[in-house]
Amino acid sequence: MSRDQIVGAVLLLLSVAVILAYAWLVFFTPWSQLVIQLTVFLAVAGVFGILAWIGYTLATTPPPKPIEEIEKEIEEELKKLEQEQQKQEKPQQ
């Protein structure tokens, strides 16, 4: 077996074990209410934590340059390159 197949098999077995343990905790123990409450809390906290991270990133990232400004910069660079190319061609003639 290759390394990827071994990792895949371990992930499969681990996932099945966690599913079975979770099912046992939820359906066959007196802690089922607590397990469900923790599960829901972690799910909600995870979703809103990711949403907060996205909001922070949007709030702190500077806006991109307008496309017109980028086009002007490209045109200026092209003009500079053309002028340099013309200067190099003139001495050779």
C-alpha cells in the first residue's frame, strides 16, 4: 500500500470510530443532553467564528486600485519600454 492509501485507511477507521463513539454518547449515556449542547455550541461558534474572520479580513484589507489607474500604469510602462527599445535600435543603425 502506498502512503496515501494508508493515510486514507486511517482516516476512514478514525472517522467510523468517532461516529460510533458519538452515537453511543448521544443515545446510550446520561450525558446525551450535554453532548448535544456542546455539539450545537461548537457548530454555531465555528460558523460565526469563520464569519467574524471574514468580516475582519474585509474590514482591514485596503480596497484594490481602480482599473483605470492600473491601465494608466501599464500604458506608462509600455511607453518606457518602447522608448528604451528605440534608444537601443538607434546606435546599431
